[in-house]
Amino acid sequence: MDSATRHVLALSRRGLLGGATGLAALATLQPSCAQERAAGDPFTLGVASGDPWPDGVVLWTRLATDPLAEGGGMGGTTVDVAWEVAEDERMARVIQRGTAQARPELGHSVHVELTGLAPGRTYFYRFRTAGHASRTGRTRTAPAPGTAADIRFLNAGCQNYEHGHFTAWRHAAAEEEIDFVFHYGDYIYEYAGRPIGGRGWGTVIRSHHGGETLRLEDYRARYAQYRLDADLAAAHAAHPFVCTYDDHEIENNWVSLISQRDGGRRFPVATPPEVFALRAAAALQAWYENMPVRVASLPRGNQITAYRRLRFGRNLELHALDTRRFRDDQPCGDGTVEPCEAVANPAAQVLGATQEAWLRDGMGRSQARWQVLGQQIFVAPREYAEGKRSMDSWDGYPAARARLLGMLQGKDVVVLTGDVHRAWANDLALTPGAAPVAVEFVGTSITSEGDGSEAQPIAAELMSRNPHLRFHSNRRGYTLHVARPDRLDAIYRCVTQVSQGGAPREDRGHFMTLAGRPGVVAA
């Protein structure tokens, strides 16, 4: 990270946290005597950490004594929250203490941006307020840029609460020596709650609380419901996360400030952009409030800069991308359709001009062995029967994809993807049939679309029509990756079912790509 960026973030931190990192005098972590004692446990939503740098991480919690109620049961007052960081899980060797303020304007969330930690080290942390203590979380700083350590990380997302149990997160929490979890998005789903046993695009196993999320309080309650899940809470308490968003954090298939309710055949009553902008602003604020991200990602209304870059030793640089906020509207009316003339637009944007230039510059300057692009939507071409293609993937924007793939030539690049609720391993080439320039490892969902299946005829047809699609699985879970100097592995881990909790974990595929020899290889 350059010095200018550090300076801007330092100024922002001081403004938001009020110097939270320097209060070592709070040795007992007791709040002010003037602060009212909370009636119940305010740490019901757990703890989390994220965005690890070599010298620090973000610590997160959000206070809520009544998580699904408006205001989380916390009222309209600002609450002092004490925090501490230790070298041991028993919290006997505390190395930093401080206080932060949980403000009602930010949903009583707390984001503490730590500095002064040693690189590549595991630390433990907790919070206290009003006589209550949080659970103890575990986190890890990134290795120093010159360190040659292997980097172990997970790729996961698409966790529809109604479609099943988050058992995969419990298995993820048990993974050892994880440097970070990349959450590509669809952390929540915006749909109104449906009766258990009902069906839509998946059987309802457990119901969403409330109606469709439209207002800030709706989104806050929906995040609270997801955060109350013990398996998800365990994963957040076990590993640092790098979080981005996809579409369901606001509304299915939104892009820019364009709602999917566009006045077309599927949604004849359109949502005007100025009205959708209000919903987007509420949703993005709730996303920030509930993610362990730095203040640089704090939205200003519906304006947000969530893309960012993190370095992990000598072996990996992660470019976390935003493929929604700056993208042109899906061409041809969206959906999986035959491409229309608009698909050929040479100026089409997925990342937007500013983010695209940022990515090109960062990849050009990076000295890491592996460049990892953490993003949301399918990059590899997928031609369906009758020449149809998905307009909500990079297939709807071939000119933008060509520019992206052009950046990858001559580098060791892995693209992480989600969104489609199935696991894939794909070769990425500049033109059909050419040698690959990179690989794409697509993570399956945590729960979305339910248990899945062993066989899927559509996938077999797709693979025969598109030979660069090298592997497919329709089970739920996550992907474990290991970045080494000579290769980067992808181990596809799944659970046997999500309709019942406690399912065992299984490995369904193990692939890799070799340094200097791009392409998917069976391990």
C-alpha cells in the first residue's frame, strides 16, 4: 500500500474512531460509570476481523440486545466499547487496549483498525461494555511482503438463509492456518420471508424474518438474522475475512443504480433510478455496518469504493473487485438469451473505467508470484443451447472481458468467482481454443439452491459445448486454496446436504495451476 493511501486512511480512522487505539489506561476494560448498564447481552451478533495488513487488521462487532428489533434494542445513544488484543487465547498476554464508540447512526457497529502488530502472527481479541464481554475471536496479520510462506485461504459466498443450514461455515471455522477468507458476496438475500416447506427457486428450510428489505432497518435486521447463525459466527470468530458484495446485498441483478425492476416484460412496474438510489444507499450502509472492513469502504450515500488490494507475503496479492456498482446495464434485457447487438458494444464496462485502470496499474506494478482477482461473476465463456449466453456474466460484456484478459498475459493469475451456486474450474484464453492465460476457480454456494445433486445434465452439456470448462460440482460448500511459489491449488470442499444441519465434509475435486504454465491441472 502506498504512503498516500495510508495517509488518507489514517485521517479517516482518526475522524471516525476518535483515537481508539491509544487508551492503554483501560486496563480492566470497564466502560464509563455514566454509561447505563445494558439490560441484556449486547454481543449477540458475535465478533469478526478482516482486511489483514502486515501490521494490523480490522476488529468488528455490532451491539444488539434485541437483534431483530428496530435499533437492535440499543436505543439512540452512543455506547463506549472497550477492546483488547492478546497473544494468547486466554487473553493473559494483552498487547493493546482501547475504546471505540458504537454509534446509533452506524447501527451500533464498531470498526477498530489496529496497527502496530507483527506480520504473519495469530492474535486474539474481545470486546466489553456495560459489564458484558464478547466471545474471544482469533485473527491473523498478513505476512510481510518479502516473506516466502505459503498462503492458505478460502473462497465462499451465496448463503441464502432460507435454503439451508450454514454447516459449511462450521467446517470452514475448523480449517487450520487460514490467512483469510474471501467472501465474494450474497452475504444476505433480500427476499421476503416465506413459510417453511414453501418453494420458489429453492425449498424453504428456515424462514427470513420480515418482508423484502427496502429500508435501512430492514437490511439491519436481515444481517442480524444471518449473524445470529452459530456456524457463520464461528467462521468469523476463527479467521479474518475480506468481504465484497454481489447483487443480493441490495436486489437481485442490480447494476450501477439500475434496478432489475426496469419496466420490461418480467417487471412491468419500473423502479425509477432516483428511488432505487435510496434503497442502494440504505443497503450499502448496512453492508458496511456488518462487515469487518476499513473506513475507506464507508459509503457516502450510494457512492462506495469497496474495491481494494491486499498483499500476503511474496506469494500472493489479492485484488478484491466490485463488479456491480460501476457496471453498464445488462444488455438484451438480462437473462440467458441469444446475444443482441448491444453485446458487441466496444466500450462496455463491468469494472468501470476508474476501477479498471486501478487494476491494470496494480497488476503491472505487483511483484507477488500470484495475482488473485477476487470478484463475483462468471468470466469464462458459456455458450448454452441455441447460442444463448448469460447477460449477467462477463459474457454480456465481451469487450470488457477482452480488456481484462489482456491484463493477465505473462503473469500468474487466478480469478476467484461465485454467483452461480456451482463449483467450476475453467481455463481462460484470449480467444476460443487458444492457450490459456489464466485460470478461474468458481466457488459453489454455502446454501443457495439447497442440497444440490450428484448429476446435472445441463452442466454436462455445457462442458461438452465449452471444453475450457474443466470441472463441475453441484454440491454446497467452499474452496480451500493454497498459494505456493510453484503452484496454486483449489480443493473443492462440500457438505452432503444443507437441508439438515451437521452434515459431514467431503472433498469433490482438487486442481491446481502451475507458475509460468497457466491452465487447470488435476492434482
